[in-house]
Amino acid sequence: MKILVTGASGFIGSHVVEAALAAGHRVQALARRPSAADPAGGVKRLVLVSSLAARGPAGAAGPVSLYGRSKLAGEDAARGAAGDMEFVVVRPTIVYGPRDRALVPMFRLAARGLRPVLKGGGVLTVVHGADLARGLVGLIAVPSLPCEPLEVSDGRNYTWEELVGAVALAVGRPGEPWPLPRALFALVALASDGFAALSRRPQMYGREKFKEALGSWPIAGKRFWQVSGLEPRFDLAAGARDTVRAHRAAGWY
């Protein structure tokens, strides 16, 4: 089957291209320059990769950050433009793995023996980029798509301590995590936003991400995997080891 991948040079997109090619599909990437792109006519099925942030944390009435609200607006816009195409929204939780730069600071801190965690933090969920990509490619061949958004994780709920502990073990610096008060995380977020404004360089962590970090992000059930007909291959421990190997091969720390 011929499929179109947008954002094919990015973190998740690159994994999707690899998974699609491995499954025997023909892949066409959306080009940045219109002159280099072919028309995308005849598309029958649209799989939109959004974010769990569009749902918001457990107990919230909706997204709690600007990022989450923008993702929800994108879902609504795509749904309205889908027309006669089959359409499904996929909402991954935290995506990590080779080529992901967003979580590199956490791995670097752990490699230096530093293991800060948010004291009293909620439940976290994660999914390896390669697993997410396999599942997305699996949606191409299913007979029909569900109407409801499909939330994606590796099927497990983790505490902050378990997340940081797995990263520390993977980098070879195991030890007890350091629970730190929310006020300190809030101060770091404020400082990060200030640096971003002065340097005009966006930072991954700031007050908006701090808002998300205060909540719990469980995912009930495995609907995404049931629909795609697959199962995740990486739990957090194996995924962290795989990520560290890729980071070190790239010379990131």
C-alpha cells in the first residue's frame, strides 16, 4: 500500500517511515517545498497523531496547557476537513527512544548521578517511538477504524521514581531518586521561560510543561493495540536501555 507520512524527518515520523518500509508499504514523505511534492489525491484513510495532552490529566475537564489546547484544536480542524476519508485520532503519551532529544536532559542528569523527581507526582505513562510507529502502520490495514480517539502507552503506569530509576539504571548510575518539592520545579520552570525569552531559544521545560507534570496521566485499557493487532515490544526498562545505546552512539552524552 502507498502511504503518505507528514513530518517524516522528525522523531516519530522517522520511526513511522522505518516501520512502514519494513512492513512492505510504499512511503511518500510530505515535502516542505510545494514544487517538490506530488498531489496527495486518492487518500482514503487519515491517521492523525495528536497527544494525550489534548485529553488532559486524570480528573481534568480538558487540556491544561497551551500545547494540549493546540493539539485539541488540531484534532477538531482535521476532523472537519476529513470529508469522506476514514479518520482516527491517535493520542500518544510521552514518546521516547532513539533520535528523541526532548528527554536527553533527564538522561544526562542521570549519567551524572543526579536523579531529581517531583515529590508527590502523579502517574506517568510512556511509549517507545518504535512501538508507536509499528502500531500506527498497523492501523493502515485494519478493516475499519473506531470513532473514538485511541490513547497509546506501553500498557503500564509508572511513578516518577520508577521512570527516573529506570533511566539511572540504563545509564549505569543506579541509586535512589531524589524527591524534590513542587516549588523547586516551579522555580526551574520560571527560570527556563526567562532564559527562553532572553535567548529567543525555545526550551522543552517551562511553566506549561510544569502544569502538565502536576497531573496524573494513566491510560485505561489497550484499545490502540487491540485495533492495530499488535503489542508493544518495549517496557520502560528495555526502552531506556535502547535509548541510551542510541544516545551514546550519537555522542549526545
